[in-house]
Amino acid sequence: MAPRNQDTKQEILRIGMDLIKRYGYNAFSYADISKVLEMKNAAVHYHFRGKEDLLAGILDQYLDDYVQLGKQLQVSRLTSLQKLDKFIERYSVLVDSNCICIIGSVASDYNTLPESVKARVTELIDLVLGMVEKTLQEGKKKGEFHFTESARTQALLIMTNLAAGVQLARISGKQDYVQIRKALLRQVKG
Amino acid sequence: MAPRNQDTKQEILRIGMDLIKRYGYNAFSYADISKVLEMKNAAVHYHFRGKEDLLAGILDQYLDDYVQLGKQLQVSRLTSLQKLDKFIERYSVLVDSNCICIIGSVASDYNTLPESVKARVTELIDLVLGMVEKTLQEGKKKGEFHFTESARTQALLIMTNLAAGVQLARISGKQDYVQIRKALLRQVKG
DNA sequence: GTCTATATTCCGATAGAC
DNA sequence: GTCTATCGGAATATAGAC
């Protein structure tokens, strides 16, 4: 049986990931996390020395997640469109849970982030953008997608539509996000 | 001569507008403002009772700004493309000053904003989106623009490209923003 | 090894000085 | 009318109890 320690550490990560997507890095505190776990806020410091270490842990987790998703897609027999949709689906989930994406969250707070984690933010963005670009490239080659921009630029367009789309949707409602989602798919389907 | 009071109030607004675009609502304090003006942080409370009143003032200022821009565009003899470009130019300025747009900033922090100002955020978004939509509609009618989505949806696509574009550009560099800007213009020019 | 009691710093805000 | 001295509370973090 896994020691309680690892469970607690994972729980803290999970709660932190939710809070950062819901409120942003500067707007949540260790107390928010400890309340959920019914402990003192100082207990969180045992598992993550300081808030910037927690942020690093959260970003590492997302990096792992997306590496995982990339591998899954690579060995899958999904069409390129299905792969793209699997990626987009993650954003729809965010809208339903009143959150924004991790990338938009840390990007908005970028100037206030500790220097020690900024490199991880860059890494995450490169990873995710690369994934979308690759899927687009592959789909174009197979004749599934038709677009005239470079795959990289098209990936940038999609990423920004989605990232800001979920930000807007929290305010003006899901309908706007749904329209954006449909439109960006039409763009690549040609 | 205007009383010092109004000058100070305007200065506070100006500094607040910069800080919210640079660091976000939750990441700046009255002390940050008072330091610049070489007074005690409590002095700011005289001009704006509390932080949420300051935020309301900032949003009102942006609402005024955009109403003003709307009127300017309406009476101008600019082509629709030039009007759109005038709007987009505001985002280029942000990239150069290491800021994100006010809409993206408050949208990212939306769940943490005081209830009293949320309506103003909605109002600002409606105003700006409406302006872009109107320009697109007009340009399409004149044959300057060619796009198949509804003007409203196309405006959503452009707004999200720009808002998240400046967020990304702060991290991955201006080049990404430049590519996005060029691509979204190609989209509407057809 | 895991968590609590406690220190320190900073934030937003009030009461009152000039 | 304009700003300062100061408060109450929350946030991050350390030292040490169990």
C-alpha cells in the first residue's frame, strides 16, 4: 500500500491544478488547499516547500499529461480530425467546469511568476503547440485538412481561439465557445 | 487650473490601468501605485474607496475609450480594413510594452472579481465585440472583406486570436503575434 | 516522516491629523 | 479636502512537536 504521504501529495497537486485554472496563481493560497484536506495550511509546506515549488509540480504534471496524450495519439488509429477533436474536447470540459486552460492561466500571470518556473511554461506551450501542429501537418498530407497557412501558424490560430475562447465563455456564456469551436473546425476542413 | 485632486485621481487611474494589464488585478496593490506617486498607500483610498472601486473606475475609463474609438471610426473616411487595422494596432502596442489586453486580463481573473464590477466586464466585451462585428459587416457589404462565418462569429475568432495572441507573445516572443496578425487579416480579406 | 504552533511580512482599510 | 499613522487580517514560510 502506498504511504499516505504520496496520496496527500497527489491530492494537493490535484486541488492546486483546479484552483489555478479556476482562480489563477496569485488568487489561491495554501489555506485554500489545506481547508479541503482538513489540515493546517502549514502542512502543505511539508509536501511542497513553497508556492513556487507547488507551481513547478503542477506544470510538471501537465507536461507529463500532454506527453502522455501525444503518445496515445501517435499509436492510435484515429483520423487526424479525431485527434484534433480529442484535443479540443479538453477545452469543452473546461468551459463546463467554469475554468480556463492552464496555459492561458499561467500566460496571463506570466509577469508575476517566479523565474524558476518560467522555463516550464515555455516548455508546456511548445509541447502543446507542437502537438497541434503535427496533427494538422499529418491531416493535410492525408487530405483530411485543407488550409493555406503554415501548420505552425494554423496551430497558433487554433490555440488562441481555444485559450481565449474559454476565457470569454466564462463571461458571455458557452454559446460563444461553441461557435468558435465549430468555426475553427470548418477552417481546417476547408 | 484643475485642482490637484483630479490630477492625482487621473494618475492613479493611469497607473492602475498599466498594472492590471502588466500583472493582473490580484497581483498589484495600492502600495504599488502609491510608491510611484511618492505617497502612502492609504492616500490612494481617498481617491478610490477600495480596490473594487478602482477597478470599476478603470473599466469605466476603458468603456469611455472604446466608445470614443467607435465614434471616431464612424465619422472617419477610413476603409473597413483600415478601421480593423486601427483596432488591431492597439494589440501590437501591448505586445511591445509587455502587457496583455484589459479584456484578457479581467477575463482570466473573472472568478475572483468583486460582483459589483462583473457587469462592467460584460459591457466592455459586448462593446468591443460589437465594434469589430460592425466593421466586419460593413466591409463585407462593401466587398472589402470576404468570409463565410457570420460577422459575429468572425469577430469572435479575431478577438480570441488577438487576446490570446498577446498572452502567448509575452512568453514565446513577438514573432508568433505577428504571424497571427497577418493570418487573421488574410482570413477576412478572403 | 508528517503535521501544528508560531513568526513575519504585506495587504486592504479606517480613523484621525493637518 | 488631502494625506498619514495605524489597525485587523490573511498570506507565505520556519521551527519544532509528535
